Amino acid sequence: MNKLRNLVLIILISSSSLIFGQTNKFEVGLEMGPSLKSLYGNDALANDVSIGFLGGLTFQYNFSKLVSIRTNISFERKGLTTKSIAIDVNGNVIGEIKFHSNFDYLSVPLLCRFTIGKEINFFANAGPYLSYLIKQQDKSNAIGEYPETKIDNTHNFKRLDFGLTYGLGMIFPIREKLLLSAEIRNNIGLSNISSLPLVNDGSIKTNSIIILIGIAYRIGNKNE
């Protein structure tokens, strides 16, 4: 009976060491990358997808090799781009005008990350995010007799946006404490960001699919 009890104790200690041992508790880093940005929520919005970007600082606390809590402080450009044909006073087509509706946010997600693997790690993370609108600007390019235009419409939109973040990725150790990561992430807005009433009680919500490249540094010594 004592031998069986000792065997169970050894197994439990070994399992605990495997799960919780040899883990650097904190990681800090940088990540950035391009995104496919769009808006949705009402029929008046175009379905066009355009290029945005995200970049910022990352912070991670590792409960174990498997489970972590992660957050970012990032600058993110969301919005959409639409196209229109420009016509001069004589009715002649002079080219194509692009209209950019840019939303510049400071975003902070709170993610739970699950990681597996040995040499190369694979991870999935998900959680809510909160964003603060720094500036909203509508911009069109110059063409022919039409000059470039820039209009600040920040006052027409709510300062706070919240939604859901989820993604999948890989981590490549460069050195013992230096990590390189690649991730595909989706930030989908769940709140109506318009301060103005919309046709048919519609809404304006954000969405961005991001390809992130990151580098992180492990802080401290491993917990035995």
C-alpha cells in the first residue's frame, strides 16, 4: 500500500513538473503587421476590403507551458476604402477616385492563450478587446480637377469600441530567451461605433484580419 502511495505521489510530482516547471513567467515584446480592414452592420456600407495595419507592445504572463494570459497596447488602423468614377464638367470620365474612411484606434485586448509543442510551439488565443478612437478621417485622392480632400469626422463616432479577438499562430525560439512568432488574428467589433442614427436602425461595426509578426523576450529565470 505504501509503495502504491509513493508511486502515485511520484507520478503527481512528475506531472506537476512537466506542466508547471521550467517556465519563464513573463514575456514582453513587439508585434506588427498588415491587416484586411472593413466595416459592416448596414446595407449602405460597401463590401470592399482594404489594407490597414497594427503595431504595438505585448505583455504575457505564463501560468504554465500550456496556459498564458496575454495583452497588447497597439495602434490599429481600421475602416474601409471605396472607389468611384470621376467625371469632369463635360461629362467625360477622367479616372477613378478612392475614398478612404480611416479609424485610428488605441487597442487593448485581454487574451487567454493555449500553447502546445516542443521545438516549435503552436498556439490559439481568444478574448475581448477594448479600443479608444484617436481620430476618424475621410480622405480622397486628387485626380484631374478634383483636389485631395481630408475631412475629420471624429465627432460623428463613439470613442469606445469593443469586440472579440481570436487567432492562431506559431512560435519559433531564436535563443533561450528570445522568441519569434507569426499569427493570423481576427478582431471583430461587436458594438455600433456610430453616434448618429442610421437608415433602417442599422449600425457600423469594425472588422480586421491581421497577419502579425512578433518578437518577445522572456524575463527572469525558469521556475523549477
